[in-house]
Amino acid sequence: MDRIPFGEAPLPYRWLGEGADPLVLIPGLGGKGTSWEPFLSAACARFRTLAFDPPGSGAAPALRGPVTIRQLARATLALLDHVGIERTAVIGRSMGGMIAQELALLAPERVSRLVLVSTTAQTDPHLAEVFELWARMAELGVPAEVRHRTTMLWCLGARAVADSDRARAYLRGKTSTDRPADYALQARACAKHDALGRLPGLRVPTLVVAGTDDRLTPTRHADGLARAIPSARLLYIADVGHFPYVEAPQEFQKGVLEFLHEKSNGTSPEPEEDPSCPDVSMLS
């Protein structure tokens, strides 16, 4: 992986695909750049896709004390500067969706299209309590498998939890990349996220995506986010939870890629297989 400095330490990233247009994927709480699979493979068949590990996740440097979502957005903007991206489509999920909001607010001229997945404009008291609970469990040394069985019940929809293979994949991915101290700091940053009052000034074409069985950020969060951003569109995917790109990959890919490729006549090109796209592990 290529690296850029974050503070005094490097921030890992990887370019995938050979498309002409760039696309930046921002993962969720504790997530690596490759945690976007299987959407990652579909995206790099059409775009030159930038996947990276945010500070505190994957192979990225540890966080040095409390952090804010806006600081994580500035780190993302520094990455865009480093790799020479002047303007790009951005997709963020959960915490990554919060970062994507702040990125678009910090530098709207750098964001051509914005997709916000399973996220919120403002962390309400209930959601803040969930993030605080996850942070305390990490700080108290609760085993990773126990902690992430708890997060699984919030994040996966009922159908996905009932699918033993999918549930095992979720737990394997989360426990294999677990960094408790950084996870706690990221969770507390999510607990304090509030972009609601600034989003009405955003003039970036935006798609908000949510699963109707998302227990962590129920549909009221997507509704409020779509109302806050002028002309934002809202895509609900039925009977899936906080990971729609995993739980309903075809429907997610269709809706998101059509939005990113949208032309004046409303058509979208069919995807083609790209041999340069890697085989990366789901939720790794």
C-alpha cells in the first residue's frame, strides 16, 4: 500500500481499477478500506477507486487522544491533496458518511457527487448512548467477540443475522481488525457528530441510502439527512440493516452506480468486468 503522513505516522491507501473518473470510499467505525467489499469490486470495474484506512483503523496510525469527525475529514482531504485528486465522487458509510458530510462542507468544490450510506446528519441522544456503550466496552477490555456480537445485533438486519455464514463473516472481519483503544475514540467522535445546521448550504448532488431494518440508524436518520441537503435523493433498500452493500449487494450497486453515472437522459452504462479489480475479503 502507498502511504501518506498523518501526523508523524503514515496513512495507508490503495488505488483500485482503471476507470477515468475517481471515486473515494470512506469506511465506517473501525473499518478498513477493503471493508467495502463486495461493492469495491463493482466500483473499481467503473471507476479509479481510492480505498484507504482512516486514522485508527486497519494499518493506519493510532489516534493520539480524542478526535472529531471534522478532524478525520481533514485527514481525508489531506489524502486527496497527496494523491492529486482535484474533484471526485465520495461514498461514506456510517462513520464514513459523517466524515463525507464534513469533507463536502469543508471543500464542496472537491466533491462531484456524494453518497451517504447508513448514517445521520446529527447523532441523537439514543445513538450517542449506543456509541458511548461501545466505547466503554472497548476500554474495559470486553473480549472482541463479545463486543462485536453486540454490534452485530445493531448493525445486521434480521435476515442477515439468521444467515450463519454472513454472521460469521461479520464477526471474523470485525474481530480480526479490532483495535479497542482507537475504536473507542472513533465511537466517541461519532457520538458528537452534528452537521445538521450546516447541511442546508451544501450544493453537491447527494444520494442518501438506508436499509429499512437498520436498528443502529433507523429510517428517521436518513429522512432527516435527505431533508437537510437541498435536492438530496433518498434510496431505501427493504429488509436490510446497516450494511446494505453486503446484505443486498445487487440492489445497492444498481442504485448507487446509476446515481454516480447519471446522465442528462437518466441512463447509465452497463458495468463490465475489470481484470484489474482485486479479490478482497468481505468485511476484512
